[in-house]
Amino acid sequence: MRVIGLISGTSMDGIDVAVADLSVSGDVVELVPVQHAEHPFPKDLLEKPRDAAEVCAFDTSLGQAFGEVAAGYLPADLICSLGQTVHHEVQDGDCLGTLQLGQPAWIAERTGLPVVADLRVRDVAAGGHGAPLASTLDALWLAGMVDTPAIALNIGGIANITVVRPGAAPIAYDTGPGNALMDAVVEVISGGRRRQDTDGEFAGRGSVREDMLKKLLRDPYYAKPWPKSTGKEHFNAEYLQGFPTVPAEDVLRTLAELTARTIADACRAHDAAVVVGSGGGMRNPVLVEALTRALDPIPLQISDALGLPRDGKEAYLAALLGFLTWHGIPGNTPSATGASGPRLLGSITPGNGPLRMPEPHGTAVTKLKMGEPKCAD
């Protein structure tokens, strides 16, 4: 079946969409990438909602925006939306709740298709963190491809890793900030006119401030055991208050080094033989250079080399998760999220007609095969 995946990440810098043809046979899911793209995030929704009225308006407007994006990629059989995370509550190592907005009814109404959405909360209800759900794709994708520990890395607003080890259950968790702190600084220094340090323009002119970096590295989050997750509730503009005033270029270069070192420290802790990177952070040459240096001699590859486009990975993840739910296949990885067991993820909003779902797939899925990309019809 053809599935459209949708997500707007923690950086709120765009609506990512991917179209995939998916099938399942035995224990193998095959995903054929068709196309992926990024669409502008609605400018009037860049501020998180603060009260019930704003939550309602945000949920409605973003759902409508998602619906418009998805409508441009029809025909398809199913849509899955990971939405926009507006709050992720973690206290004392436990995730108490998570909220993703972008009302799926508007997507279903605009496209006429059934929509799988609100995927994280079932894992949270089962005692997990609801994140990183990328661990499901990563574990299936790298299974059978490696005979030594390999790590799939995604750098969005928050950075996360999935550790895939032969003969062992996968491990996954948020390592800390990806682009979130850098984005926050750019937004402040530009007066809100810019959302990110495109191509590392500012950071490339700066120097690492070791005094600031040492203080940042003392954050207790990095030493916490996994499973664990975090978000912009912790790593935001207010987080940087109290640091000495230094040139913005130096702050951004230091924050790039922070992201690189905390990712590298996590990868070394799991004896990684290779790290496969994806996400928006891989477009920042300053960050990639810092990460390559921090990981050395562990090689850093780009996910494109293994058939999964770096910029479309999270939207393809959404498509995969929707497909799994539609076929009655659990979509979480308990060893990664901390849930008490496998769970079907999400809720289904019907399209124009009654739901006609297939018989549940009776075999546990253990591998993901990436098919040769093909052009959209």
C-alpha cells in the first residue's frame, strides 16, 4: 500500500512529508521510497500555545496545514501523522505524558483517507517514554546489515541514537540537544527573523569557549541511565541564561561542539563500530565536522548511503509506523522506550468511507528492507 508520512519536528522549521510504498511478507517489511519534501511551517503557529483557546486554535490550524500538504501527494491508501510535539513531560526519569497536536480529523476531511495519529502516548501509557520512536525503523533497518555494534543517529531539535547489536535487544534514547539550543540563539540574535544557523554560517566564524562548554557538559541529563528522553522543555533559550556574555558566533560554535561531544560520548559508551547519521543537523557542516572529529576513529556515514534519505527519514518513519498499526503490528521497541511490552500505536481516524482494514499480520516483524527508490506516479 502507499502511505503518506507527516511530521513537524521539535525545531518547528517545516512540515516534512514522505510517500512510501510498503508491503510485508513473513518477518520482513519492505519500504520503497517514492518521494519526500519539506514544506514551510505556518508562520502564525511558530509560538507554542499557552492556554486552552490557543491549544484548540493550534491543533485545528496545524491539522489543516498537514491536510493541505498531504493532499498534494495523493493518490495514497493511508496517512500517518506524528504531528507536532508541543509538550513532553519527564520527571525523575519517568515520562508522565506527551502531547502532539495537528488534529487528524482535518487531514482525513481534506484527503478522504484514514489517518493514523497520536502514536507516542500508548507507549507512554505502557510505562515508556514514547521516544525515540525512530528506534523502530532503525532496529529493523540495520538488522542483518551489521555484524558489529552500529548506531543510527538522528539530529533534529533533539539528538537521538539507536544502538543495534547482533544478538541483543536494541537500545535507544535522546542524547541531548541537537539543533534546539543553536536554533534558540539564532532566533534571539535575529529578532525572530531566522530560525536556524543555515549552513553553520555564524558558528563557522566562532570559536569554542571551553569555559562555557565545561559548564554545559555538567548538565545531569547526560549521566542519566537509559531509557530517557528530553525536549525543548529543558533545552531552550532560558537554559542559556546565566552564562557569561560572549559573541554570538562563539556561543553557536560552542553549542555545536556540545551537540557533537554528547553524541560522541554516547556512541563510545556502546562501542559503536559505525555511526549512520540523518536529520537536519547533518546539513550543518560545522556540526558535521565537529561530530566527525569527536567520533574519530569511529566512522560517520550518511543514511543515504544505505538507501534512506537523511532529510526524509522521520517522515518515512511516520509512514512505516502507520503501516504497522494498520496491519496489527506493534510499532514500539520496548527495550528502547522503556515500555512494559510491545504495543499497537496510535488512533485511527476514518476517511470518507468505513474502515476496511486487513487481517492482522500474524508474524513478528524483524527486518526492514529498503527497496530501490522510484519516481512518484
